Amino acid sequence: MTVAAACIVVSGQNAPSPIHFSYRPIGFRLDSCETPRRHAPETMAGGVAVFDYNNDGYLDIFFTNGADILSLKKTAPKYSNRLFENDGKGNFTDVTGKAGLAGTGFDNGVAIGDYDNDGREDIFVGGIHGNHLYHNDGGTFTDVTAKAGLAAPDRQYGPLWSVGGAWVDVNNDGLLDLLVVNYLAWDPNTEPSCEAAPGKLDYCHPKFYKATPNQLFLNNGDGTFRDISAESGIRAHPGKGMGIGVADYDLDGLMDFFIANDKMNNSLFHNKGGAHFEEVAFDAGVALTEDGKFISGMGADFRDVDNDGLPDIVFAALDGEMFPLFRNLAKRGFADATRSSGIARLTLPMAGYSSTIADFDNDGWKDLFVTRGHVQALGLGSKVQIDQPNTVFRNLGGAKFQALTEEAGLSAQPPARHRGSAVADLNADGRLDVVATALSAPAELWLNDSPGGAHWLELKLDGTASNRDGIGARIKVTAGGHVQYNHVSFAAGYASSSAAPTHFGLGPEASASLIEIRWPSGIMQELKDVVSDRIIRVKEPHP
Amino acid sequence: MSMIPAAIRFLSLLLLAAQSGAAVQDAVAEAARGTALSREGKYELAIQHYKAALRLDSHLPGLYLNLGLAYFKSKRLPEAAAAFEQAVRADSESFQAHALLGMSYYGCTRYADAAAQLKLASNAQPDNLELRYTLAQSYLASNQYPQAVAEFHFLLSKNPDSAPVHILLGEVLDASNQIEAATTEFEAAMKASPVPPDGHFGLGYLYWKQQRYEEACHEFEAELETQPQHTQALTYLGDAEMHADRNQRAETHLRRSLALDANNRLAHLDLGILLAGRNESAEATRCFREAIRIDPSKPDAHYRFGRLLSSLGRQQEAQAEFEKVKKLAADEPPPPLLSLPGRRVP
């Protein structure tokens, strides 16, 4: 509490915003092939990932991109996915061609994970009627989708529309499994036309499309995967997934999934062990907002925002719906804290896509960054604000939030229809930066230049018995009497992946007195008196 | 006609003219009698004479207008409208005919038709504020919001301090989903003295919709000072207090609201939420069931009830409620002020 209190701006008209970003351009423009016909995928593109593709210690950026909407082929260079290599100072060079990541189809989302534990991050790209798994051969990539057993269309639903997914070890066997989040059933030949005004087409409401099931692929450990969607219990609950959050919400040592659905009840898949799941969203209180509304669930994140050791859920939605915050009350399920946290009032007029939970001012309390923009098209005289700026919601100490947009420098670029986002310290200054995409607009790099000089610490985990990325590891950091928690999960936001070291703000504390890690293997590890302001690599000890 | 000899045709015309001249004289006399009776307030008798005059000469100038007025004053609005329609047909340039037809339509709740006629009348007399006010109300009642907004803005340009016009404009803006602009209008209306009835409630409701619960509570309380039995103000005050985590005060207001109106769904629902929150499950169950009985189409009560049942371990019943929620698949924002029970009827 003292850490947060020290950072709160009490008064002063010209007091600097406690969280501030500066815009930096990056040479990527998202092209979803927007047409007057308004095909649904055109408004949903824009996944982005940060990860270290070449193990040089600097975080690089990968953008997914659209394609010709009717052929679903990348018929022109403007549709190419793009990989940008970081020189460590926040300067980026396009290395797509060298890496072999241009792609072929209409790509939507991305999930990063080292599925073969070779120490190199691999890429899953989810797309419209086609997904791709790229194996990292050491700075170059090979498309191994078919070989891995991920190319087959669904027997019942046919080709699916994936908005990304998450790498997670569902059975704690040390191998990352793949959960693919699917949106809705889309066929350009049978898609309805929806008029926003006479003669003016706009994107249709999701109710005009059928729900589709998510998929779970179990890692066989030999470069192949087995579809266990049905036997795991995942397939029995089709949805219109837009966001996935991964966390062990009941602290039983097994990773669970929250999936935000678009105008449908959300799903919370509780991991019962043995790669079996039960869907418990209604009983847990996260299926709907507290007033029983079906809202436009968008990108989600699932982390502890109030430092009570229990992961909470945040996701974005459209204007008038508010961005829900579900606080984890342990055995009592979740409480809808959207109103009590102040987020309801702050977000009532906003439309958002990608919400990520991270500590942007290093005060020891995780904030929210939400990319904003409407799902609807431009220029139809709508009352809703189509183009919007991004907003960071500063955590004032666990239960209340403050919205910072212009104050945080986020109006430095014109409002846009922002989509995906990824969070990481891209210029190695100890402050978390954001990369965001926007439809038919340049991508935005928001470098964090928040004042205050608060201390920080990042942990890069190296699993041995557990998966190499340490995904699922639960980390407790104690510094100056302030305790905070996070866990390793790269899935966050809309269609995006933040495969960065796990970041902790320490406020005024120059060291953490204790770091406790519970690895997915069950191994417990303690680090004492860890000096701040650096990235530490932590190798999982042998049992 | 070509078969009739020309002479016979000429004679026939002469006869017709003679008869017609007499009829006109009689019609004029009947009409004059009708007008005299109208002046005495004997509208029913006046109507008989006007009708007699019409039977004699339906082309007598002003006759339909007078007949319509007699109907209008005797509150027989559909007949008035029919007479004014004839008057408009007889003279499509007549300001009076359009204005009175518009007023009659308005009285018959034919607001779109009223707006069309009153618009024609206002073209002739653009500074007739009474007419423009009714025109604005007609637009509002017929959901022609952009036109209503323009009319109310015109009225405010002539009288910037008119509280009723600010309120009506606020309601139109609210119905048009322009809630911040609506709030500004209500705030302007609150500067008037005396504050118009329902003004504080309306402003409070707009604050409530924007989750501005403290300000909402303040306005609802102000409304209740002058109208202690204002059920809506009590209910929404209770709801706002609940969202501001002042549960005891919320409960008091909700119970008072239910004492005034036992069919108040929101009050039952909120009371159920409060009681469930402090584990008074039996009474919470009764409240949720009552809320569901009053309006089973609203998902919120089913959802809350399902959550309560789930927490009680009654999973099967909980699932049944959740299934109802799924079927309802609601996508309902809070209703606009205009649609609240007990609100303005033009």
C-alpha cells in the first residue's frame, strides 16, 4: 500500500502523468482488405507478438496481416506478415524475408511458445480458415503445420476462424500444449449483408453467425500434436472467442482458461487434471456481467490486479458495455468489480479490443492498457466513436483505477481502430512499452517514459522439468513489505502474445527481499535479496 | 350527354342555378346559427346547424373550419380532424386549417400526422412559438428526434431559460443516445425557479445511466423532497446507493419504494441482491422470484437468482435459470427517460 501511495499524484495542475508514453513509428501498416461489402474478418485483423526470435536478449516484434478477403491469399506484398528485429535500443529492422515469416493466408492472431523445449521461441499463427505453426530453427522459421498435425479442417465445422490461442502445459508433463481460440463460422458465400443505413453496409452483429468450438491440441513431445478438444471437454462449449486469459485461478497447480466471447456467455474452463476440463463460467460468476448481459467480449487478460495472490480477469468490450473486471474471491468464485473499481464509469463510452494487465509505472500495482477503437466501419454517420485513442488505466492500489489517455501521451497519434497489442520492455530501460496495431493504419510503438524512476525487476524463467518457457509458473515477489504476484503466461490481449520476461515494479525498493517461484512441475524455488533494475534468468532447479 | 338535346340541357342548368341560389342562402343562415351557438358554448347544437349547412352547400367558405372548431371544442377530436381535413382540401394554403388539423391529430395521438400539418402551419407563421412548441412535441412523440432537436433549439433561441424546453430537449437527446448533451440540458433546466416537476428525477436518472451515482443520489433526494411518494425516484435512489456501497440506505429506499408499488421489478431485484449479499437466502429468493414474475423477459433477475442458487449448491435449479438467461440473450441498454413508467405523456 505504501508503494502505491507514494506514487499517487495528489495535486498540481501541471504535475506529470504518473504513466506516460511517447510515440515511435514502426514500418508496418495493417491491411485487412477492407471492402464496401464489409466482410466480418476485415474488422478483426491485427494480432501482434513480442518475443526474442534470435535469442540476442532483445525483444522483437511480429505482426500478423490480412489477405485478399475472397481468396484468403496474400496476393500482394502489402498483406505480408512482418517480423522486426530489435537492436536493443528500440530501433527495429524488417527481417521478415530472412526469417521466412511472410505467411500465405489471412492471418489474425499469434501465440508464442517454445513447444519443443529447444530454447527457441516458436510461433503459432491463427487465421481465417487456416492456421500455421512455424518452428524456430534459430532465427529462421519452417512451416511445420501439417507435420505437426494442425492442418486438418474440423470434421463438423469445416475450416475455422482462429483469432489466436495460447501455449500452456495443461497436464504438467513439461510440454506446451496449444489451445486455439476460434471466433465464429464465416463463409464469404453465405455471409449476410447488414445495413447501418439505407444502402450503407456495415459489419454484421455476431448473432448472424454460428458459434464454433475452441480446440485443444496435446503435445506428443515429438513435434506432433493430438486433437483432444472433445475428450478434454473443451469442444462441448462452442463460443465466439475473442480473447483468452490463462491462469491457475484456484491455485491447484493446473492452468485454467478464460475465454471472452462476443455477445455470448464467456467460458471458464477449469482444469480438473489429466487434461480434462469443466466449463464453470456461470457458477464462477464470469459468464456474464453482473446484470446478466451478453456483451461484446474482446481481448482478455487473467492476472492478479489486487495483489491478493489470486488471478483476476479483465477484458475489453464495446461502448455502453464497459470493460469488465472480475475479482477472484477464491472459493466464492468471482465478483464483478467493474463498478466498484471505477472502471465502469471510466469505460462506459469506450470501445476496446485488447486489454493487458501490467505494471506501467513500476509502483507494484498492475495497471491496464486497452487498445481502443470500434468494430464498426468508418464514415456512416454513426453516433458511436469509431476511431479512438488508446487508454491506460492506472491502478491506484488494487481496487480503484484512473483513466489516462491524453495525460499519458496516447493522443499523440490520431485516434484509430486499434486492435491487437503486446507489452514488453522494448528498449531495456526497465519500463514496459506497448506495441499496438490499428486497421488500415500504421502500427504504433508506445515507449514508456513514465517519470518517477521507480525500481523494477524482470524474471526470465528457464524450465527444466517444466516447460522451457516456464509458462504456468507462479511468482511471488516481496519487496519492502509489499507482496505481489504474477505468473508466466504469454497470452494477453486481443489475438496477441507478449512473450517477455515477467515484470515486477518495485517502487522505491532497490531489491526484493524474497522471490518465490512455484514451477508447473510443482518444484518450489526461493531467491533472496535480489537486487533490482535488471533481468534475472532463473533456471528451474532439479527436484 | 351528347344524346340530350341542347335546349333541355339549358333548361336544366337554369333550374339547378335557381335551386342552388336558394340553398346557398339557407346554408349561410344555418352556418350563421351554428356560429352564434358556438359563441354561446353550445357546441353540440352548433354542430347540428353546421351539418345542416353542409348538406345545403358543402362549398360554403369556412364551413368545415367552423364545424371542426365546434368538434374540437367539444373534445370530439376524430370528428374535428375529419372536418379540418376537408378544410385543408378546400384551402390548402390556410394556416388555420393546417394548424387546427395538426392540433386535432396531436389530440388523437397521431403525432407524425400532427407534425406534418404543424410544420406546414409553422412555415406560414414561423414565429408562432405555441405552434412550434406543439410541433416539437409532435416530433418527439413520433420519434422524429433530429427534427425535435431542431425545434427545441429554435425555441431555446427565443427563450433560453425555458426549463420545460430544456427538459424536453434533454429527453430527446437521451432517446437519441446523446446522454452527455441530455445531461447538459437537464442541468440548464435545474437553474430555473421553480424547478419543473420530475426535473431532479430526470437529471438523476441521466447521472445514474452514466454511473455517476453520487450526483444521482443527490438529485433523487432533491426530487423526493418535493415528491416523497415518487416511486421511481425512490427505486433509483436505492439502486444508486447500492452501487455506492451504502447498502443499508439502499435497502430503506427500496423497501419504501415497494411499499408504494409492489410491482416494482427493479426494487425487488435490488433488494434480492442486497439480501443475497448478506446470505439471507430465503428472502433473497422471494425477491428474485418476484422480479422474475413481474418481467420474466429480463435476464438480470434470472442470472442473479441462478448465482444465488448455485452458491446454495442447488445446481440443477441454477442451471435452469442460466439456461433462461442464455435463451434471452439480452442486449438491452438502460431505457431512455421517455420510456420509463409514469413519464410524460404529451
